[in-house]
Amino acid sequence: AQSVTQLGSHVSVSEGALVLLRCNYSSSVPPYLFWYVQYPNQGLQLLLKYTSAATLVKGINGFEAEFKKSETSFHLTKPSAHMSDAAEYFCAVSDQGTGTASKLTFGTGTRLQVTL
Amino acid sequence: GAGVSQSPRYKVAKRGQDVALRCDPISGHVSLFWYQQALGQGPEFLTYFQNEAQLDKSGLPSDRFFAERPEGSVSTLKIQRTQQEDSAVYLCASKLTLGRGQSIAQETQYFGPGTRLLVL
């Protein structure tokens, strides 16, 4: 069984500060890992994904994440927060298999607040 | 539109009422997933379709939940005799390929905006 743990249900940073959202996963098989962002009353938008190629993954809006197998982590970072980054962020894991094996298992989410 | 659409966006039902939630995936996408997102939680898997075949319904919480995709495109999630614990956002996602694709775009699940269900 797979699982995802997101440490910190709420994170608050100042505009221009570093953003760090933590994600640890558990998987018995090599995983695919994802970060999604959800704005109020909207669906989930993919920020970035790890699919066993480069361990440092760059996504949209200046976000990036690094896959660390030894730490079973996939933390999301952004060097400088912008007010528009305020949203809910979800880390997710899936198998590398086909069909239903690609279903996503999500963490409970981290709400990012950006202050002036 | 090019994205996944869902209707209705909001639904208020009285306890015991039946509801039907619709998902229009991106045209040509083979895989279709339904997820349930309770307030303050991450989405949880409900069921998976490969074209018209429902290959995994392990996440459906009870036999009151039923999903179909008869022609391999539009899907409907039906909840019979709704209960207050069914209140949640129901998300639909579609994906182009069955699994390992040729590009990141093919591997990505694209989500609709969701249907927010409130059972009173």
C-alpha cells in the first residue's frame, strides 16, 4: 500500500521568502510522485512530477522538487514566494504500472499563506 | 473547451435523495478516475475506467455508489439514498494513456473543477 505524509497543514511565509512544503511517501514499488495545486473552488492543477528520470524536477510557476530515495521525500520549494502562490498544495504518489495502478494516493494537503 | 468538465458544479440534496454527477473527460482520453475529497482532506480514489470498462471500484464507500461510462467518454457517478457523510467534492480526472506514455503530457491526470455535494 502507498501513503503520503505532508508535514504541516498550514504554512505561512512572507512575500519574497523561500517556500518549503514537505512530503514524505511510502511505497513498496518504485513510485511516481506529483505535486498538485488547488485554488479555491477549482480543480487540481499539476505543478510537477517525478517519473524516475532526473531527481530534481522543475515545474510551473517557479516551483521545483527533489526526489530523495534515501529519505523517501519529495519536498516542494520555490525561492521567492508571490502572493498568487497562496493555495492548497497536495503531494501524491502512484505506481509506475498501467491502468488502475496509476491511481493517485494523496496527502492531506498543505495550505500556503503568503503575507506582505 | 479542452479541459475536463463536470456538472453540476454544486448540488444540494436532501438526505435519502438520489443524485447523479456528470464528468466530460478530455476527448480521446482512455483512462478516467473519480475521487472524493472531504472537507480539509486530500482526494481519495473511488473508481477507475479504461474506456467503457470499470476495472477498479475498490474505493467506492458503499453499494449506494455506482459509476458508469457506457460509451467510453462521458461518465456518471450516481449516489443513491444520499447520507450526510456523502457531503464532499467529487473530482473527475482523465488521462490519455493506460500507463507508461511517450511524454509527460500523456502520463498526467487532468482534473475537472469538481462537483460540491451537500447533503442536508
